Amino acid sequence: MAVLKIGNIKLKNRLFLAPMVDVTDCAYRLLCRKYGASMAYTEMIYVDAILHENLRTKKLMTIASAGDRPVGLQVTGNNLVEFTKFSKLKLLEDYDLIDINCGCPSSRIVGNEAGSYLLKTPEKIGEMIKVLKDAGHIVTAKIRLGYKNNNVLEVSKVVEKAGADLLTIHARTAEQRSSSLPDWSWISKVKKEIGIPVVGNGGVVSGESASRMLDICDGAMVASAAIGNPFIFRSILSYMKAGKEKEVTKNERVECFSEYVKLSEKYGVFDMSRVKYLGSNFLKGFDGASKARSALMVVKTKDEIGEFVKRIL
């Protein structure tokens, strides 16, 4: 697999784990890296929340002490004054790069004029990138094809001109949901128009689709297909090497879920609702999976999770 660099960061392969709310804590990133993800990020965090240093935000920003590299801090916001203050924080030295989210379509995020709302004002995205670049950071941006109307070529050129080191494109507009087919043709068009690395996102769900994505751009980002399924990265690498994806056994699924729980406790990011959400995604694809998911939903303590795992293995 060809080498990809982001600034001075050299990646071991071209597979990216998407930043996802309630999913990509440091424990889950470690599992995805174990199975082959090269680049990963924190879940999206508001710049102003980081400036206010609340405990929940610090938890979301946790990095594992070993194996969690390279790691990007993904942020969003709409205030250049806040971005300027943020750019000078010493804690940013803990991360390999800063990624600006200009693609989240959540109504709550858009209501705060952040995430995909920023696509309405490409010049603001450029100014945010410049603020962070001027402070000496490696900076990337994640966008969609547009907010309502497709302006991906315009935004991409602004991102490159502002000095970004890489651009990730989710090949849907903010109004389109996952049920809509992503339009990868626009990723190809952007790749031909700008000189910085381009990573494609949206519809990468298998070895075959990842290979097709890597034929048209520099990296493939996996999102929903990786929820409760860190094995997707192993499957992609296996497909690219041998033309066949490696099967995932029931024991692998259950043991990996158990490992996630242990890692989340180790790094202080354990959250029961998150454990149940990810667990319900881990526990699929085997006989008795539905019954196991139902049993997990009534678990109340960490100790009960341990007993639950022993029962279903």
C-alpha cells in the first residue's frame, strides 16, 4: 500500500477511523488500531468547551498512554476569537494534528452554526485553518459536499489555500442522510483540482469499497461500518492483500467487546450507556446474538458485564 503523509506524519497505511460521537474514545481507537486503522481522532468537541476545561470534555480528550498514535483532536465552532485562544493552548502539544469538523449535520450542531453550517461560509473555514496553522499546528479539515447546495470544489480550494495539510470529504451533502448513496465522483473531481491529500468518506463498508475509494483518492475513512466492528480494518487489509476478507468469529466479537470494557476502565473513560451501545453493535452475526444483546441491556454494573461475557462465550 502506498505511503501517505500528513504534514510530517507518516502513516503505516491509508485507512482512517472516522471521528464519531459516542464511539471513538481512546479505548475504541486502540481496538481499531489493533486491527489495522492507521489514523484516528477524538470525537468532535466544541472549541469553547475545551477553553472552559470542564471534566466531561477532558474525558473526551483522553489519549491512551501507548499505541494511540497518530491521533487528531477533532474540533468545531464558529468563533475566530475562540479559535485564536484555543490555538495557543499548551495541551494541543499532546495531539499530532487538529482536525476541523465542517461536516456534522446534527441539528444541534448546525443550530450553533458549527459543523456543516460552516460550509455556507467557506471563507470562515479558511480563517480557522489559518489561525491554527499560524500557531504551528498540523491542520486538516473534514467537509461534506455542501450544506444544501453542492459547493465542494469552492470549499476544497479555500481549505488548500488556507494551508491545510489534508482534506477529508464525506460524499453527501448535510441534508442527505446515510440512506442516500454517496456521490464519489465529487471526491475524484476534488482530487484533480487540489494538491493536498484527499481522504474519501461515505460508503466505505468493506474491503471492496475501500479498494475502490483508494483508487480515486489518497485515503479511505471508515465510519458507521466500524461501530462495534473494529475488525473491518483487518478485513479491508486482507481483501487488499489476498482478495478475500477474513471472517470474524463469535468468540472474537465477544472477547473484543470485553477488551473494550477493560480498556475503557483502564483509561478512565468507562460509560455504561456507551458500553451498551457499542456492545449491541459488537454482538451481531452469530447464533444467539439477539438474545445476548437483550441480556446486555439489563446489565447494571461493571461486574455484571464480566459475568455476562463469561455466560455468552
